[in-house]
Amino acid sequence: MVNGSNRRNNLDEVNMFIRALSAEVQDAKAEDLENGFPSAIKVEMELALYELRLRKLLISALGEPDRADKTTGH
């Protein structure tokens, strides 16, 4: 099981990669508009971005049961 600080560090790293890759995808989209066709690299970057967002969702979900247990009030 991943403890809270490791989960937070992993989430921070994934967020950093998402921001960086999003900027690269935007640059690739601008080049595609100039060239008139999508590049294979842009397609791969978009797939990687999707996978990073999925990983972020999974990492975030690891902390949810702890939060739910604390907020039930029973």
C-alpha cells in the first residue's frame, strides 16, 4: 500500500508530466495545422497523456477510502 506522502509525491510527478506533455501536444497541434496532417508523434503523445490522466485518477482513488471513512460521522 502506498502511504500518503508517497501517494502525494507520485501525484505531483504525474501532474508535472501532464503539464509538460500537454504543452508539447499543443505545439504539435500547431505544427499539424501548418503541415495539414497529424503527425505520428502527436498521436503517441496524446495516448501517453491519456495514460497519465488515468494514472492520476488511480493514484487519487487510493486516498478516497481514508477520506470517506473520516467523513461518514457514524
